[in-house]
Amino acid sequence: MAERLPVAGFLDDFVEPGTVWHGLPVLPCSDLPTGSVVINAVLLRRPHQALARLASLPQPPIVVHYADFMRLDPVKFVPPIFVQEARSVVADRADAFAALGDRLEDEESREVMKDVLLYRLTGDPAFTRGYQIRDEDEYFDLPFVLPQGPVFVDGGAYRGETTELFCRHYPDYSCVHLFEPNAGSLAKAKSRLGSLEHIHYYNNAVGDVRAHVAFDDSAENASRITGEGGEGIEAMPIDELSGKVDFIKLDVEGYETKALVGARRSISDFHPSLAICIYHRITDFIDVPGVVLAIRDDYRLYIRHYTEGLEETVMYFVPRN
């Protein structure tokens, strides 16, 4: 935007005074000059919180969205990568998206899918109005019926928040297999969960086979596998775990389909409940259920969304029995 418009500065309530970015001042909202026009370019998690913050100022500014400029001139104001990808994939695989809508179990899932896809196609936060950040509900939003003493696989555990919630929801759990390839995050998970028993920690990625993979650990919660081979980290399949598996959660930054391939035997033999992130790639909306349902077709499918923007869309697979 700063390359295309006479932008005077940037807003960020959490910067140190005097911060400069791209040669322009970065100010807290409280220093916004009266009569300003603000472009809301918050897209990933909190576009509506950004709007509410601006609306709460004593002299609220006029606010427009980046999506408004895309509509005005899509050549000059290039759509974000996630919008470009969505437009290409949805056009090419429209039949698969329609079939997924038919397969979803409830009307809420179909509404969530519609809203999220429209947001991804436009970048317009009008389509996610009414959604909220609900971190504690994520992965536990449906009434799973797990057996006594359930076994949980936490793929992409970050600092252990989801495992902590699982143990709170199911205090009679047998054990947890926690996978986190980022060593720093794994150390924080061990500290967080230190009082809990029967947590097995793996400094591994989850994948389709045991192999070394290139791994970028610079982004903490967004650390990701960047390619096959290399010496970054060792990936292992869930099927190498011994014993039963009752609930699998995966948030592995776009590696979900490979992780599911590496859980074929576990899914086939134990019919676990699944909570799988599908927001990293637009293709995951159709590729993730494609992998799971090719292993076992006797699942009920649901979709829920847990932020105001692009991130944290989860597909649930609930065993029909």
C-alpha cells in the first residue's frame, strides 16, 4: 500500500516509541491524527478486533479495507497470495468443493465452509463478521464420545496448550503422544505439562514415512517442513506408535495430508476421532477428507472456524458408531 498510495505511517499498538518501518513512522492508535483515513490490512486472525479498536478511539477515523482497493483496481492492488490461490483452486475443483458441501453433516458446517471460502476468495472481512477467536474451543467443539482411558495424539503441539485441554476434558486419559519438531517449543510444552503423567514427548515432525526433512524453525508456532531430505528434523508416522489411538489432532503447517497417510493403519484399525486443520492450504479442504475417507468412509464430517480471518479452520471426523 505504501508503494501505491501516499501513506503517512503505520499503526501498531505494541511498538516502541520512535519505531520506523519502510521509512515511515509506526504509531499507536492513540496517536492517530484527527481526520485520518485508515486502511485495515489485518487479514490473518483479528480484522474485526482491529476495527473495534479504531472505533473505540475518541475521534474514530474513516476505515477502508484492502479488499476495497482490490475491487477498485485488482491489477494495481494485487490480491494476497491466499486469495490468488483460492480463486485458482476453487475454479479448477468446483465439483469437489460442491461434493464436500453435500457430505458435511450439519448446516452449520456448510455455512462455515461458505463464509470461509468467500473470505479466502475476496479477503473481505464482511464474510467473517460474527466469528470470534475461540482458542479453548478449538479441537474440542464437538461432543466426541471417546472410550474410557482415551489415547490422544497431539500433532504439532507447539507449547502444549491442546494437550493440557485434552487432559482437562478427559481426566481419565491413558496417555498422550505429543509431537513438536521445534525444540524450543517442545521445552516450553514440557515445562507447561510437567505436573501431568503419561505424556510421551517426540521431538519429531509427523509424516507419511520415517525420514529426515528440511525444517524451518524460525517462526515458532508457524515452524514448518520446507522439503524432503536434508538434516533439519526427523519425521515419523503415527503408525509407528504402539497400542491404540482414540483421538488425533493435527496442526502441522500444511503437512496434514502426509501425516494422515502415515496414520493409515491407526485410522483403519482403531477408528479414532480426528480434528484436522485445513487452513494452511485451500486444497486441504478437499484433500484432507479425500485421504481420510479413502481409508475409512464411516465418518461424519464437520467444519468449524476459530478466528476472525484466515487462520484456524478445523475439519472434524466423528466415527459413525
